[in-house]
Amino acid sequence: MFESVLVANRGEIASRIINTVRSMGLKAIAVYSEVDASLPFVAEADEAILLGPGDPSRSYLNAAAVLEAARRTNAQALHPGYGFLAESAAFAREVAERDLIWVGPPSLAIARMGDKINARNLMKEAGVPVAPGVWEPVPDAATAVEEAERIGYPVMVKPAAGSGGIGLAAAYDEAALREAYETARGHAGRLFGSTDILLERYVEGARHVEVQILGLPDGTVLALGERDCSVQRRHQKIVEESPSPGVSPGLRERMLAAAVRAGEAVNYRGAGTVEYILDPAAQDFFFLEMNTRLPIEHPVTELVTGIDLVEQQLRIAAGEPVSFTDATPRGHAVEFRVHAEDPQRFVPGPGEIKVWEEPVGDGIRIDAGYAEGNTVTPYYDALLAKLCVHGDDRDHALRRARAAVGAFHIEGLRTNLPFLAELLDRPEFADGSYDTGVVARMRPLSTA
């Protein structure tokens, strides 16, 4: 095992990784921007290096600065967390070229799964179900109209190199498709450096379900259960739970087996996520994408399996065996993302945290990136913390969740805690029958 790990991230995920690194007796090295100097993760590390200003391009996305921090601190391994440089195949290659250990999948696996069209083709070859759609980039709006007529409306328009739900739109007719195509192409060019666009059949009333995989050093790929991520605003997840209330035992077996085939197809190593669109009516599923890094919602899987996924990532990166023999899920877990945002319109709202009082009790886990007195700046995602609960079954978990959401007290800025409380009381969420349209039905003017 290596002796030191540089955590190339910030906020709650940096704290989360640092906690496991130190618990394993390893040295934890943090990097931070000027505006993050007072955040908890900086103080929690054994050593911390300033990267640059708050602008991500001059700090957390500055690969040269991150690698220089690793050199200065004699770091032996680098954990990218999620976001920023975590799914950059070029950065993963550069880390390896500097004789640093990359705590993540091989750069080739990142590159192959980073393009959604290439990923669709690979998954089809591997026998993983894919939705009807195109197999090459759609070059213009006229071709998009032709392909949509072949696929059948409604269709989903996606940037092929995109992530985080940015640029996605459903089109029900030609006029909407032309508009969505041009919008997606604009987003893709500005944000992802590629204007390639993908079309797929849009499944109405769908659920978004993903499978946690773990690729071991010997080539074995394990599936550690599924998570339901259907509660979303602007195609971005807010709540995740495991097991999914919309998945039967037989369907679960098929989804997990397909996820293993997906991982084997790209020689996957470490933690990753195979995401599906689930058609509840047909009890069928289709490959959506593969996230080649530690998922934001990994605590859900950790709570039901008892497995520390960050520890397993570090062990796999070092070429060592994993530390568990039984991954059987037990009970039910739910994660709620607590954001600094208007709970009605979901507009980010930076500011100083005047009061921060976390709920405590059995089955409650808080992964926090901030504390009382910290300032939330406009430079980064508005995620404050992940409120996670575990119970004997779903009803038990939801009872604990209602109490925990009510007891989480944050003042000084607006948060989405009132929305989460409202969601918990909504019948379709309470009975588990919800789909990806649940937030749009609650906030029809705020989720477009």
C-alpha cells in the first residue's frame, strides 16, 4: 500500500475521502482554492496546498497546479473524487506518467465511456440493452428530424460528450426537436468541447436506476446493488435510495448482470456506476451512461452493504484484495442532497452560514462540506451536504428521514430543506411509485 494520497477535490467529497485515507493510517494531502481556505476539509488533512483563485479553471481544474502540488508534497497516489478532473482521461494518463498512482479506472476505460455514442456501441456489443437511437453523431437538425422519424417520437437529445444532465431535452415533434438540437449543440460546444449530438428514444414515465460496480485487480467485476435516482431537477439528481422500490427481484438480477458485462467490456478497475433508464410499465431497462469515478451517491450503497467504497478504491489502486467477503444488502438507505438554493425555483443562493446544526441519531449519516461560519461562494456547485439515513426497511428509513430533515437547521442562506420535507410527504414518493417527473409535477415552472 502507498503511504500518502493527494485528494484533488473540495468540499464534502474531499472530507469524505480524507476521513478514510487517515483511518487507513495514510497521509492525506488536500488542495484548495483561495475562497475555500476556511472549509473543514482543509483543516482535516495532514497537509494542504493552495492551488490558486476561486475560479475552477485556475484551481481545481488546473491540472498543472494539481500535479505540482503532488510533486511538492511527495504524494504517492492521487484520488480525484467526482467532478473537476475525475473523468478526464488525459489527466489520468498524465498522473500515471508522473509515476503517481491514479485512484480510478484506467484512462482507456474513461475515454471509451466518456463519449455517449461510443459507449452505446460498446454496450450493444457487450449485450447490454440500449434504447433505440443513433449509432453515429447527428450532424445537423435536418438529419435529426430524419432520425427521429425512424426512432419514433418522443426522442431525447443529448450532447455526446456531456455530463450532469446539461443540454438534455425531450422533443415530442419536429419543431421542438430542431430547437432542442440547436440548444444542445450550443451547450456542448461551450461546455464540453465537442458539438456531437446523440438521439435516443425517450421513455415516458421512466425511472432512473443505476448499479454500483467494483472492478478488482484480477479483472473480476462485482455488482453491489442498485440505487434509484429518479428524483431530479433539471436532469440532476437530488435524492437516491437503495434498493429501488421500482425494481423486482428478477429485474434486479438482470440489471446487475448487465452492469457486470458493461464493466468487463472496458476492463474496468475501481468504483464505477452503470446507469439505466427503466421503463416500469414494460419492466425493461436501457443503458444510459457509465460514470467512471466514485459516484456522489455512494453513501447509499455503503449504508446497505457496510462496505467503505473509498477504502476499496485505494486497495484496488494499490493492487491489493478488497477488505470484504459479503456484499449482501441489508435494510434500506436514502440520500438527500442539501443545496444552498431557493427551494421553489432551485436557483443557487450563496452566502454566509450563520447557523449549522446537524441532526443526530441512529441510522443518520451526514457528509458535509461546510460548517457554521463558512461562506458559500458562487464558484462551485451549491451542494452543502448529503443527509443519509438507513433503516430496517423503506418505511423505517423514511420515518428517520422525516425527523432528520426537520432537525437539520441551517440559517444565513436559503436551502432546499423545505423542498425535501415536502417531497417526503408527497404520496407518490412515500409509496415508491414516483418517476423522473416527480419534481416537475411539484415545481412545473422551475425544472425546465
